[in-house]
Amino acid sequence: MANDYIIKNSNGKDIVYNNVEFVSLTDVNGNKTVFSEYKEDLRMYGKYNVKVIDFDGSLLKEEWLNSGDVFILPDAPVHEHLIFQQWVSQAEIVDNSITVIDSDILIGPNYTTSNMTNYLFFEFTKKTSLTINIAIRLNNNLRGGIIIDWGDGSVTDVTTNGAGRFVFPHTYGNIGNYVVKIYPADENNLPEYWLGSYVVYSSETSSNVNYSLKKVYISDTTQIYNYCFYHCYGLETVSLPSGITSIKWNAFDSCINIKTMTLPANLIFLGCDSESTSTSYSSGLTGCYSIETLVIPNTLTTICNSGFSRCGSLTKFKFSNDFSGKINSSLFYDCQKLKIVEFKNVLNLASQSFYGCKLVEKYDFSKCSAVPTLASTNVFNGISETCKIYVPDDLYDTWINSTNWTTYANYIYKASEMGGAEWLNRKKLK
């Protein structure tokens, strides 16, 4: 039988559960409520999950809170070679704290390195080639020059003049772990340079060198070049600085072992470098099958075609406040574990945007101020029979009668019908 309950959380605030059906609710000593099918006393939980994840996937802090509660961010983590810059979140951060407002919150850090040094961590085995090529892109004025420290006692002094992509080969004598450092020769005369397209590759057939790069620390820069880490199958960990505004097309395509990524705090374009090129190119994080945790900044406005297609481990996505409103084609194509999607300023959903997302339980459009254009009836192709599409109450009638939305009318519900106990499902014992 469904009832209304009021239970105090650990901060002493009342949690109100409307129309909730408890299977087993026991009153202990008249003041403690225990729900036997869940891990802990409900009094210890709020409604919303607030979680801080480091760039390497380490859990730094987690709490369950209610709207209006204040979450205090942890001390900045300390890592060798890295300098903490700032926390990244879609929630507003004020004085190292966040006030919870009707939503889960995910937070991650941005780091830079000292003296514009880029670090590439390699592991060479019997199955990988010992000969690699490092690609660097330079501007017209190299100024003080660049040093490549190969991590085995040898260095390359880059003095090439001119602009463009330049390739530098190196052969290691033995298998093992090496840290390659790329940095300006003169820290008082810093050049403008970037890691180039296909930053690591080998001309040898079946070299397997794409499996040898394991970790990357990127220094202060404004962009990640197209195809930079393309098909780096062994890449597991990436640290990105806050100043990057564009991650260009195919930059991380098929990096199948990355599990966690905090995008730069000032990122605007993912998989493109402008609004006009967002439909010309595809692949932002396409094929990053293992990504489970993705911290998105509010600055992200534009995502290219197929931006997250085949991100097969991603379970939740929340569009940023500044998102341009255009969801390009095949954006989440075949994201087979995606379960919850939250929209804000969405104006248009292109064809196959969520094609094959068979496990999505909820598409939340409740914060939208208008009915977005649905380009085709294949946008939600493969939608689960139990999926619910929540829309603002005052737009419900318009929504279910709009072009192509009529196909999904039986999936559409008013926002006021969102179940009060939905969040409890996240704490059930497995």
C-alpha cells in the first residue's frame, strides 16, 4: 500500500516521500525507521547522490543529500607531475562547496603540469614494437625549441622551423615501462606546440604500438588535435587541463580502455571546433566502450555527430546548462547500458540520436521550455517497453501531438508523474 512518509536524514532534515510503497518498514524504539531490503537505515540517505571522482577513477568523496543541503568538496588531490587547477561540475561551486538542487551531482578535477610538459606513459611488452613515432604540431615560431626526453636516457632536441605536423622516431632497447616527457627547452621562452594527430604510431605492420600508451598528462593548451589519440587501445588514464576549449574530431576515437574522464572546465566543442563543423565531422569519444564516469562542464555547447556512439558502459548523461540545444545524429548510437538522460535547452534531436539505447529507463525533458523538434521516428529506435519520457505538465498535450513525437505518445508522461520511489532502486541489494 502506498503512503506518504517523512524520515530525517543524517543532517537532521526531513526527507518527504510521497506515494511510496515500502515492502518492509519496521519501527525500532519508536524513532528509527529501517527498510529491510536496502543496505542501510534510510535516515542515512538523502535523495540525490553527490560524488567526487579523481581523474584515475578513484572515489574521493560521496554523500546522499537532499535539495538545499550543502556538500563540502574534499581537499585537492596530490599527484606526482600534476598541479591541481579546479573542480569541474555542472553544479555551481561557491567557496569550495555545492548546494544540491534537485539532481545528482558528479564532480571531477582538472590538472595541469609545470613548464608546459606533456607526459606519455608507455608499457612495452613482447607483443608491442619497441619503435615508436611521436607527432608534434608546431606554430610558425618555435622560439626556444622543444625537448623530447624518451625516458631511457636519450633526448631529442627539436629545432625544426616552420609550422605543421612533425614526426620524431625512437627505438627502445628493452621492453618495460617508460615515461616520455615533451617540454620547452627554455622555460622563459615558451613555444606554442601541441601533441599532433596520431601522436603515437608505428609504420611497422602488426606493431601493436597502439596498446603501449597507457596514461597521458596534458599540459596547458587550448585544443586537442583531431586524431590525436585515435585508436590508442591501451590508453587507460587521461588528465586534461582546464584551458582546453575544443577536443577535435576523432581525438579519442576507440580508446576502449578509458573508464573515467573529467572534461576541461572551459570546453566548448567536443568532436569539432565550431558549431558549423559539428555536423561535418563525427566521433568525439566514439567507441570509448569502457567509459563509466564522464564529468561534463557547463560550458560544453556543441557535440559532433556520433559524439558518444558505442560508449557501451556509460549509464547516465546530463546535458549542460549552456548546451546549444542541437543533438546531432547518432549522438548516443548503440549506448547499450545508458539508463538515464536529462535534457535542458534541447531544441532539436537529429536522426538516430538514441538508436539502440535499449536499457534507457528515463528520458527527462521536464526542464525544457518548449517541445524540441524530433527529426525522425528513428531517434529512439529500440526503445524499451518500460521506458518513460517525462515532459513539463503544461506541454504534455502539445508534446504527444507533435510531429514524430506521436510515435512515442504511449511512452510520454507528465513530470508530476515521476515516481517518488525511483531513487530507491539505486540502493537495492544486488
